[in-house]
Amino acid sequence: MEDKRKTPRRRVLKAGIIEFGGAIDCTVRNLSNIGAALDVVSPVGIPERFTLFLPAEGRRLPCRVVWRKEKRIGVTFDEMPPKAG
């Protein structure tokens, strides 16, 4: 399968919180400087735009959803964050 991403993503396993007036726990499965894939219990109720909080790094990343699957969503970051780490 051809990877059509603009920037390669690294596989990771990090806790995250989707913030949008409410909060939903998620797991960051892969990450790059421009986007990420997030595992969620259900994508239902998650808005098109939200903030991804990475507690271990103390970072908040404004996101936009670009795709949704049964228990995973793909996001792009609205502004370029510092290098993923």
C-alpha cells in the first residue's frame, strides 16, 4: 500500500485527551509534525475541530479531523507545532 502522507509518521503509543468543551481520552498511535492517528472508543460526538492535549509533553495541538473509521480518527494540526517527540 502506498503511503500518500506529506510527512512520514512515527508509530507511538501515547495517552492523549481530545478537548472541545468536553474531554475524551484517546491513544495517539502515530504522529508527525503535521498530523496524527488517534484511537478512540467511538468517533461519535467528536467535533471536526478540537485541541489534542498530550499530558506527558504538556502540549496542546489544535486539530482538524481529516478521516474517521470505527475506532480511529486521523487529524491534521491547524498550525505547525514544534517537532514531534
